[in-house]
Amino acid sequence: MGRHQRAETLGLVSFLCCAVVAFLAMRLYMDWAPAIWQVTQRRFSVAAGIVAGCGVVSFAVGYASQSRSLTLRHGWWMPVRRVFEILALSTVYAATIFLSSFALFGMINTMMGMHLLAGYMPALAAGFAGVVGYMTFVQAELMSAKTLASLLPFFVVAGVSTAGLTTDDPYWYRNNFSQLGDRTTFAATMFNATLILAGTCIIIVSYFAVSELIATQRLERLWHERHEHDSEPEIAHFRPRIAILSALLTVSGLAFIGIGVFRYTPHYIMHNVCAKGLPLVMGVLLLALPWLAPRMPKAMYVISDLAIAVCAAFGVNMLMGNDTLTNLEALAGAFFLGWFIVFSRQIAAIEADRVSTQLVRFQAERIESRLASNR
């Protein structure tokens, strides 16, 4: 049985295990939880948490079972780094699964009604957990950077949409997105948690992206030393470039986290520093991308400059009173998340090309993938 077929087969086993565990856990919760925890939103939170827990355990088991780095054969640093990477990837999956599941429970509740849905909650939790367990186990076995990058928009859209639909302020959009999170209600908590998790995921994905650029540079240097006449010239000042790129990506993730952590009313100074500093960091990152990441295609640079131009035009239009700050924030946030996903997929393409190059040049000697579970 090959690797892909084995992954699919074990994914089915994970489906059954996760479905049974989620059904029993949700059944026990429905039977024994106090009345205050039977409120609809808390019930959905617990169900989404159970689904997310099943998905994370399935992912961690699938990812760690294939790893060759969880030994002391290459020193203590390798297993420590590997455990950190598993925890980081699990955070991305936990955030995505929890917010997406909660949004789906809310949609089903709208269609079926609270009283009818209550009887189906254990079965729905089991179904969601089974599907999530199957998908996460298979993805863990066949992990790639493209898969990881594609997760980001799902929980951002799910979290913000859920917050907007459950808020008790129907006119929040007339001001800005900060008003949506400027309360202690469930909707505000959901919105702020989404921003915090989004920033965390940006930092985690950035770690793998920068690691891949370093691995590619190391390969090019090795090939340059062996066959100087048939290799691309090395990137000048590579270390300062990669350090600045890492810092800008990390700061952008921290800005998202800061907007969620510091609500406007009690912490308006820190909130404004994060909210107004984020566009500045994004602008520097996109404008300096040709120097920071010269391996990117020229189309990526054009798209980055175009995103800045469009946001600037909308900003001028907003200052003239023809649009709202909410629309500008939504546009800028969508552009940045979209750009970040494309950037991550470009990194994944660089990784795939590097592996192919290693197969040809070094005949599969020391092929290394930053995300492959069997490293």
C-alpha cells in the first residue's frame, strides 16, 4: 500500500474515531451541563470546541507518526523544533475548525430553529468531527504549504461574519470595524478572537515561508559551489533581506493580535497604534517586496503595487466623504489576506521547484521539505 492510499485508509479510521468521541462528548454535555451552559451560543461554542479538539488530535497524530525528527539522533534541537512546528500547525487548524464549525452551527440553527436543532446536536457534532478528522489526518500525511495557506481565509471570514450577524449593534458598520469589537458581548469577543487567531496564524505561516526561502538559498549556494558555471547568481545581502522580511511579516501579525487584544474604549492608544500601524507595515512590505524576496515573479510585484494604489484611491475617496472607513478597512484587510495567501502559495511553488531540482541535481540526496510530515 502506497503513501497516499495509506493516508486515505487511516483517514477513514480517524473519521470513525472522531465521530464516536464527538457524539459521546456532546451527548454527555447535553445531559449533564447546567442550564446556564445550555444557552445556544455556549452550546455551539462547546460543540465547535469538541470538533476542533478532535481535528487537532487527528492532525497531530497523523503528522507526528510519520516524522523522523522526533528522536535524539540529530541532537536535542531537532525534536524540540519539530514539536514547536506541530504545535504551531495545530494552532492554525484549531482556529480554522473552531470558527468554521461555529459558523456552520449558526447557519443550521437559522434554518432549523433552536428547539429542533437541540435534538440533533450530538449527531451534527459527530458528523462534523468525523469529516474534520478525516480531512486533517489526510492533510497531515500529505501536508504542503499550499494547503496551509488556503486555511487562512476560512476562519477569518467565518469569525467576522459570525460576529457581524450576532452583534446587538445593527449600525456598527457606519463607523468602523473597531466598533464591532468594542464591547464585552459574544459578538465582540468572537471578532477580537478572530483577529488574534488571524495574527497568530500569519506569524506561523510566515515562519514556514521564511524557512523555505532560507532552504532554497542554501541549495543554490551548494549548487553554486559545485557547478559555478551552471547556476544562478547568489542573492546579495541575503541575511539582511530575510531578516527584514521576517520582521515585517511578524509585526503585521502582531498588529492583528494587538487590534484584537486592545479594545478601543479602554485602550484607545494601543488600539490606534496597532490599527494605524498595520497599513504602514503593509505598505512598506508590499513596496519593498522586489528587494526583500527577489525570487518572486514580477507579476507578484505588480499585484502588490496595484493593491497599494487601489487602497490609496479608496482612502482619498473616504477622506472626501464619499465612502465609509468600514469599507476601506474591509478592502485593505481583504487585500492583505489575499496577498498573504498568494505569497504563501508562491513560497509553496518555490518549495516544489526546489524539490524537483534536488531530484535532478542531487538524485534525491537530502531532499528537505519544511512541511512534509515525514521529515
